[in-house]
Amino acid sequence: MDSEHLEAYLANELDENGRRQVESALRRDADLRDSFVHQMQMDSALKVFLGDGAMEDKQSFERGVLAQLESEGAGDYRNFAKSVLTEIVEEREGVRPIHWPDLIKAGVIAAAASIALMFLLQKIIFREGSLVRSFAGITETQTPQQFLARIENYSDLSLSSESEKKIRKDGWISEGLIRVEEGSALIAFNSGATVIVDAPSEISIESGNRVFLKSGRLTANVPPPATGFTVNTPRLNAVDIGTRFGVSVDENGDSELHVMQGEVEASRSSGNSVTTLVREGLALRADGRTRTELQAVPYEGDVFTMQAGNLSSPEPLLQYTFNESGGAMIEDTGSLRQFDVPIVGQGELENSPLRAAGQIGSGLVFQPGDFIDVPLSRDFRLDEAYTISFWVKIPPKLNRDSDEIIFQYGREGYGWKVGCNFDHDRANRGALFIESGGGFVVGSTDLADGNWHHVAYRFLGGKDASLPSHLHIFVDSFPEQISQFLPGEIDSGRAGLLRLGGNDERSGMHGWLDEFAIYPEALPTPVLQSFGN
């Protein structure tokens, strides 16, 4: 069942026949039921949170929600997680969670009529939290399952059986609760933040830059691109604006924050909304009280784990620095394979790019129709995990109406095509686009502004991989927001060929390229971010 039918049902806009069809689907489809029950839980919380009459006026409702969130210590609504609302309501009113059997007893249709306000809330508030989408008006851009973080290293790690089911064999994690029963784990988030989680702990991955620590202890290390990394607990919200801090949560939910380096903004999860700036060497505690300020406690940052192994240093399978001092040969400096690609001067070969100043040393400048073909060995495969990193500079294009191809990874019409988006039918002119298997994704940053940009993307690989869920893009060290996508099946088999530039004047690249590399794995975010610095 598509999202439009469920939206219409929840808004009580279907006729009798349509309602029966949806109710039949709800009884058969466990995932659909989970989504519906989740919406009902949030609706119940909102009734307590806002009181009756909240929907009399749309603008008043929006203002009331935002004002109430601020007064309850939720902070900036753009970084608001659903767990905060749940904690506020459970702590203040003791609302009993709603379950699917409760809805059957009460009547599904009656419940659906009252839930319409939730779609407005999703559009207003939950931009990056666990509720990452609105059902309204999305078809090809509907958000699929996302892999938000990866276990990069561990020590004597043992997870619960339910937690193991949520983690791929290569360590990638989607949203949900993870129970660490023994040892410790180093988790790298898509934002670039890393956390070390010590057993016993229960931690919920809520987004690429947010976690909910239900119990246990973690240490967070947050580089500048991930500033704003948030740890929510049953009693405390901690928003990083520095570098390193530790959070611990007792079984009863009481929480402590210890700042080892930099600064952290702390507030209660419910009640008193006063935000406290906690500097290096200081610590605070949040207990079950909700109306008092956070309590200062002795600093004990040394009890938090600072090391759980290191992120591996990647070795490229193919790398071009374009830094040769002279001659017509560019040599691959990758450590696993050697490739030599002849590049000759102007007039010697019609379709060759020219040497030029790059972002780091020398680079190449392409005119439309200039290209380089690199034959690839059997080690390069289209459907296995890989990462590509490069610097690019594209001049502004005012009148262009077709895509500008930066490179193709795979044989003609088969594999991956990467370029700058100038298609009028797609969102975000000038943004990076990546095509494969009849599908595509489009980023959000305009690369065609005449400046150098570092671009990297990783493909997670794996069975049943898809573009929107298994492809992560980074521009200038920051995770890129996907503005539009169309799902497609990933081509499999050997790549066969790498073509830098485009081989025709209509779609060929006009711009500069430097420091191009392919890695035979999906690299951790901190490693990708180091390339752009």
C-alpha cells in the first residue's frame, strides 16, 4: 500500500470501501501497523502536551507546538528528537503507551480521525529525528531504510541477539535500539562524530548525528563538521559545540555529563528549559526532578573510555594525484595495482584534457568532449562496496540544459555515472548527481560556482542494495542532503572501465579535476572528512 492511501485514511478522507481496504492491509502488514501505532502514540502525547482545541487554527497550532517545546527544554526544533517529546509526556502525565490491540478494541477508524494533526507536526518539527519523512506528497523521494552509523572497531564486544539482527555483517547500523552486553564498541556516525559505548548499555541510533542513551555510558568525540551532535537521555539533552564529552545513565534514568574537551550545551529532557553551557573539566547531573536547574557534580572524566581501537588507514585501489612535473604520462600511485594512462599535450591528441593548476599541485582541465579511459582489472566490481574521492571545480553554467559528466565508472551504459546536474526535470541545479541501474540521486550543494569542492561518496554494497539507502555523499567534508532520488537496481559484475570526463560535447565536462582515488571499501566518515581538509 502506498503512502498516499495511508495518509488519506489517517486524515479520514476515504469512503467506506477505501477504509475497509486500508484496515485489511493494516491487519496483514506488520510494518504498516508499526507505522500506524507509532503515529497514534505521538498523537496521544500531543493531546497531553498541547491540550484540547489545538487544531482550531493551523498557525496557532504551529506556534503553540514550537513555544511549548522550547518551554519544555527541547531546544532548537530543527534538532528535536521524538524521544524528547515522549520523555516530557511520560514524566509529566504518566501516559501509557498505545499498542495495536488497544486500537482494535477502540476502533481503528475513530483513532484515524484524530491523527491527522500528526502530519502537520512532522512537517514542522521532525526535520532530522527518527521521524525523517512526511507521508504527504512524496513518491520517488520517499525515504527508505537508512544506514546511519557503523561499528568501526570493538573490544570483547557482545551484543544482544535482537541487536545483532539490526547490524549488517560489515558493521552498518540502521536506526533502532542496540544493547551492548559485554565489551565496548567504537561507532562512527554519518556526521563524522564517533562514540565509544561501554557495556552494559542500551543506545538508540536516531539519526546520523543523534543518539538516545537509555542506560549505560558513552564517550563522544565530535569534529567541527559534526558540531551539534546530540545525546538525549531520559533526563538530559546534551548538544556538542566542542570536541569530547562523556554521558552516563543509571538504571532509573538519572544522567551525568562530563566534558573532557570543548563545550556542551545541557538541559533537562523535560521541565526546566534553562540551558547550561558546560565547559571543559566540569560536570552536571540530571535527576528525576524537572523544575530545578541541573546540579553540578565533581568532574570524573577519567572514568570514560577514550580508546576502543583506531579507524583503519585506507589504501586506495587506484589513485591519481596528477602531480607529475613533466612529460605526457600520469602514473597511478595506488598501492595494490599499477595503471599508466597517457595524457598528451594540445594538438597531439584531439580528445585529451590539458595539464593545469589543481587544488593540490597539478590537475587536469577538461573541455566538453575531453576524456581519459582507464582499463580496470577484475578487482573493480560495480556491486561491491567502494568509495570514490576527488576535487572538482566547475564554472557557472547559465544556459546549460543537460547534465555535465565528471566521470563514468563502468562500461558504456552500464555501471555508475557521476556528474553535475543541469537537467530541468531534477531538483537543485548544479548539484552532484549519481546514476546507476536506471535510478539516480541528486545532492543539494551547487558545485557549479567556480570554486574548488571536495566530493566523496561511498557505496555500501551488499545484497539488494539501492541508491537512496546505500549511497552516502559528502561535499566539502559535510554529509550531503539528498534533494531527489529515483530507486534503481545496482548493476553487477566487473566495472571494466573508468572514464574521466565525457566523450561528447553535449554532456562532456567543462572544468578541473584533481586528486582522484577509488577505495575498495565504504570508508568511515571521519576518514572521508579528512580528505577535504
